[in-house]
Amino acid sequence: PQTDGPIIRLPIPKLSEERRKELTKIASQYSENSKVVIRNIRRDFIDIKKNEKKDSNISEDELKKHINEAQKVTDKSIENIDKLLESKKTEILKV
């Protein structure tokens, strides 16, 4: 590190191809972890709705409607994560 008055300068070397590939793997891991979290939220939501059905608070049709809606939201969120991952991979690998 070099000090230049109130500024501290840190020289950062350019990324090598090997390091870029490692960063894409890390990004993929973050993506997969996000997908797992979304699926867990969906599962918890469905369990709550099934318990409401069991307690006779909602009907079978409403339960199916909620489950389908939760699946659509989950699919859309996972699709968005995949798109973000692909754009981030191309950004990382671009020299």
C-alpha cells in the first residue's frame, strides 16, 4: 500500500484465467444456495397452507391455488437467478 496524502493506494493485479474460473465457481455456489433458500421458503409456505387446510380454514381448491401460485413464484425466482448467474459468468470471464 502507498499513501498519497489522504488517499491510500492498493495495487491490485489483473485477474488470471484460472482465478476467473474460480470466481465463476464461487458465483455458481452462491446461485445454488439462493435456489435452495427459495425452495425452502416454498416448502414452508406449502406446509403452512396444508396445516390451514387440516384446521379447515381453507378449502382444497384454495390450497391447490396457493400451491400453484407458490410454484409459479418459485420458478420465476429461480429463472431470474439463472439469468443473473449467466450474465455474471460472462462478465467475469470477459478479459
